[in-house]
Amino acid sequence: PVTAMFAGAGLTAMIEHARTKQWRTAGTLAAVALVAWALSEVRHDPASHDLSEEWAVTGLSHLQADRIEDAEAAYRHAIAQSDSSFAWDGLGLVLQRRQLRIEAREAFERALQINPENATAWLHLGLAFEYLGNPKRAIDAYGKAVAIAPARTDAREIYEGARRRYQ
């Protein structure tokens, strides 16, 4: 907003100087505007062109609305743009819902290869191990989630519940 105010004031001044035929001042203001525009085009932020996170959030919205096919398409689109832990974790949830247990476990493992500090992916990997009948690995995964995020009460409850069930 501040930049827009200065740009508007500069444009107004340039027009006023041109209207009163003060060509030198109007030309100087036009040159400054042109240089400012050129400088803004020199350096681009690649992150602003990476929409993978938006696609992953779209996948989450579809998943929450139980639109599984749309969620999977959005997560796969996100992954194609950027190898995102968040998107792989979401794809794992989709695969879990589709009862593709091994593929879901692989997606969670990929999420953790990208970001080993993703406590949510550790919880989901634990769940995948439970579905696959491997309670020891499930407890280990839940324990890693708790170690990463000790303040998360949901992680602690899941971990303690699994320990009570299997030990």
C-alpha cells in the first residue's frame, strides 16, 4: 500500500508537470518510473511461482470434503511441481482412505525423507504400520512424533494408547 501511494503521487506529479509543459521535470519523473519498473523485473522470487503448497492445501480441502479423487489429483499436482513433505503426507492419507496400505506407507515414508521433523507424517506412518499389522513399528513412529512435538497432546495420546494396546 505504501508503494502504491508513492507510485500514485509520482504519477500525479508527472502528469501535472506534463500538463504545465514542464518537460524536463516530467521526463525525469518518467525516467525514474521506468528505472524503478526495470529494477523490479530484474530479480524474480522463484517461490512466488511455485504453487505446490496451494495445490496441497486444495488437496486437503478435497480430502476433508470426502472428494477422494479430487484430493488425489491435487496432491499429485503439488508433488509434480515440488517434492513437498506436506503433499506426500496428504497423498498418503488419500491412499490410506482408498485402502492402498503399502502405497500409503510409502508416501508417508517419502514425506519423512523430505522432512524428518514432520510430526504429523510420523503419526500417519504409525497408523499405516498399525493397518499393516506391525505394532512395534507403529509405536516407534508415534514415539518419534512425540519426540519432535512434545506439546502435541494428540500425538502423546495416540502414542500412549498404542503402547497400552500392544505392550
